Amino acid sequence: MGVLSEWIVNIIIFLLLAMIIDMILPNSNIKKYAKLVTGLLLMAIIITPIFKIMSTDFEEVLASFTINLESDEQFQENLLETKKKEIQASTHAYILEQMAVQMKVEVEKELMEKYRMAIASIQLTAEADIEPTNDQLQRVIVHIEPSEEDVAAIKPVNINIRENVKSDHTSDYETIRAMLSARWEITETIIEIVPSGGAE
């Protein structure tokens, strides 16, 4: 706002000076040339600030436009990278899910016939950067539960507080783990069996 008021004041002062010079000069050819020169100077005074504003604004706009383009390109790169990671993560999760289904189908029948157990779910963990295969699995958590036929026959429960309580199923879990390891062709140490009631 200060630039605009200064510009208007300069124009008014110049017009006053031009009027005084016009009144002082006698009517002759010099007066015509003086009017021509004052008119050109007035145009220069009016146009100079406009050119100054346009030139600085143009440079600033050009600089900001360049900065905006660079930041937009960086934003687009970041957005693409994020989308790529999301797609890779969802693909990785889908592959693990399909592997779990396939692994369950492979051992379901044998587990039911030999141990009267059913697999409720399988959770697989593998490195996110590589496409998972059986060799690259880091952890396999198998949630098992008694088969539906086995649940129907409930046995009476005897509680003896003096004996050390040890699960009857511990040895079964070890043999189940060994069987799963052999069928899935993975090391036994990464398999964890979780019964439907909670911890092993």
C-alpha cells in the first residue's frame, strides 16, 4: 500500500511542476517541446512502477512456480512409493493367507484321523521384502481345537491340588509339531501350537 501512495504522490508532484513550467514558458516553439517532454516524463513516471511491479512479481512467480513444481514432483514420488509399499504389503498378506489355507488342507485329514484335532487357524510370519515360501517362513502359529466329534464326549474332571499339573496333551503337541514339520517341510522350531483354550 505504501508503494501505491508514493507512486500517486510522485505523479501529483510532477503534474504540479509541469503546470508551473508551462505557465512560466512563453508561447513559442519551446513551449510545445516542453509539453512533449513533460508528457513523455509523465508517461515514464506512470509506467515505471508498473514495470517494476510486473518484473519483480514475474520473477517471484516464476521462482515460486519452480519451487511448487519441485515440491509437487517430490509429493508425487512419495505418493507413488507409498502406494507401491501398500500394494506389496497387501500382496504379501494375500500370499501368506493362501499359504496358510494350503498348509491347513495338506494336514487336515491326517490330524483328524490320528489326533482327533482340527486346525482352527494358522498364522504365518515371513520377511516383508521377499515373496514368502516355506523356506522363508519365520514363524508358524497353529491354533488347534478338538474335533467336533471329540467335543461331544466330555470326560469327568478330577482336581488334585497336590500333584504338579501337567497337560496330557503336551506329548501330543510335540508329535503333532513333528508331523506338521514333516508335512510342510519346515523346521520344527518355528512351529508353535496353541490349543483352543489358550497357551500351550
